[in-house]
Amino acid sequence: MDSSVTMEAEYDHKQFAILYVDDEELSLKNFARAFGDEFRIFTATNARDGLKLIEEKPGEIGILMTDQKMPGEKGTWLLERTREIEPRIIRILVTAHTDFQDAIEAINTGAIYRYINKPWEPEQLEVTLKHAMEFFLVQRERDQLLQEKMAALRQLMVADRLVSVGMLTAGLSHHIRNALVTVRTFMDLAPAKMREEKTDPTAVRNPDFWTDYHQSVLFQIDRINNLLKELWAASEKSSGQIADPVKLHAVVAETVESMKAALADKNLQVENRLDPDLPSLQVEKARFYRLFELFLKEELANLPAGSRITFSAEVVGAGARTEIRLQISDNGPGLLPETAQHLFDPFMVRSDTPSEHGIYLMACFFIVHQHGGRIAASSQPGQGTNFTLHFPVNPDRSVPELSQGMLQKSRLGEQLWGGIR
């Protein structure tokens, strides 16, 4: 005898809450009474209080259900604000028949999952809420899988680049240092040659030339050694202990103070516009401070005397996506657009008359990514260079940015799921 077993996926409908917003308190009480056993319920009597709840409980709310006609801001206003700060929340608009045009507009703008006529029928609404919550849970599971895959790919790319840089550094160090030993040995003989010129009447006397040449070559030797050290430091594996709370304003202020003499020698002005009350960042402290030291070294190497560097920042995103967007801008000669695109590649030349290569910026690239962040540069000739850095406030909960192609595939998956649910 054949038998078949139908297995349905089990969903925890209380894992995430439903927020119901309505100015009629009786409607809120009836909603909580009807669905409190099946779902976790939050309520609010106006749109602004509803938005406040969403902002105060990031990651806790799966469904927003709101009435349209309320004193103050309308339901569609709340739906749009929610879409901006928590786009994954499933949004449902409750309307009377006379508000049908509002529902159509909300659907057309993509602001809602569906609309419900008021007064709602408990049995029909329960089915709708279950479907909506299941959609939210499936969508969230899918996003987590995509995010984990993207994060793993990004870490793999950075790790692969680090290995390549490490191998490059090891090879360069071996061969260049051997060559430098020969050069230094030769240059150490130069003082003896200078003494010979002074004591031998037949020798051509030019002690100033030898002194200047000796000092110049020693300086270049130290410069190459220091660049190799920076390259090696960039390839070192992170300790992985991103647990030190720091304030950006303090990090920049302390770094500028530590480099005050070098900045003064070149008359570079640093303007710290960072708000001391910005959220703290969880970082690997020594490496994070090194990031700003390297940035200022890069600017010291490339900006003309008398230039200005400005640090500013703002908080962007919400919930798990909250980030600090840091801008580091200078008023230097700027770069060609094609140069700015490859600015973080090793040995990229920054200008037509460079004094350094891009090793400092390459090290910055690694440090930013090791903290779960992103970095980009933009510039125009004659208009200075602007570096934009994004740091997640909660690196353990941050959501890696998905590519446009991946987002398009995700949306297609949503449409397919919606068609077969």
C-alpha cells in the first residue's frame, strides 16, 4: 500500500515581532488579543512612535502593519521611512475602501508587501501574517547565506592578496637588502676617499661633493629599507582581536600630535572636524592607529608645502548596517580619474613627479578591510583627493555589501518565491 507524507516547513512565528500602528487603541487591543498567542506583538498609536520603535529595536521586527489615516504622519509616510532604514521588514498597509487610491500608490512605489481592508477579518489576517512572516524568514535566511558567501569571498580575496604581497616582500627583501649591503660597504669607503683627497697633493679635491653624495645615498638606503618594512607590515596576518573601543576623533588627534614635527616641517595643516560624540568603533587598536599614521605619511610624501588635510565623518545606515563614513580630503594637485581608480595597487605612482609609491595606501587598504570596512578614492586634477572609508559600528553584526548583480539575482528569487507561495 502506497503512502505519502506531506512535510511542511516549521517556522517560529515568534522569532521576530509584528509592529501594528493605529491611532484607534481599541483596534490595537483587539489585534493583540487576537494574535498575541501566535505572534510577538508591538503596538504604537501614531507613525512617529512606530518609527521610533523600529529604530530602537533593530533586527527585532519582521512585519510592520500600519493604518493609513492617522493624526500627524500617514501610514504611507511610515512605510517609506521604514523602507529606507530597515528595507527587509515586510510592510502591510491597512486602508478603508475610501482610501483605495493610497493603497494603489503604495503598491506602485514598492513600499508595501500587500494591503488589507479595514475592518480586517481575524482568520484571513492570520493567514496573511503567517505568509508574510514566513516570507520574511525565508528572505532573511537567503540573505544570510548570500552575506556569508560574499564575506568569505572577500576574505579569500584579501588573504590571497596578502599572501602575494608577503611573497613579493620576502623576495624583494632578500635581493634588495643584499644589494644594499654592497652599496653601503662602498659608501662607507667614501670617507677614506675624502681623507685621501685631503692628504694627497695630486688628488682632485672636492670634499663637499663626496659629503653630500654620501649623505644622499645613505638617505636613499634608509628610505628603501623603510618602504620594505611597510610592505612587510602590510602583509602580516591580523591578530583577529577586533575588540578595542576607540573614538575616531581621539585617534586622529593623537596621531596628528605624534607627527606634529613632520607636519610642521612641511607646513601641512590638519583640520580635525570629527565629532567626539560619534559612536565608538571596535578595532584592533595598534593596527587601527597605524592606518592614520600611514595616511598622513602618504600625504606628507605627496602634497606640496602649505597644503591642508581635513577629516570629517557621519553616521550612515541603521541597525546591523550602521556605519561611520569617514572622509579624508586634501587640497593638493589631485589625480587623473584613471589614476584614482588604481590608487591602492602596490607601486602605483600618485603624481607626475612622485616622491613615493603606493605602498602606504596599499597597507591602508589591508587594514581597512581587516576591520570589515571599505575604502575608495576620488579626485580630479587641480581639485585635491578625497578618500572615503566606511567602518561598521558593530563589525560582528555588519552586513557585507552585495554587488549589483547579486542584488538583481536576489530580487528575482523574491519574485519567484512570491509567485509560488
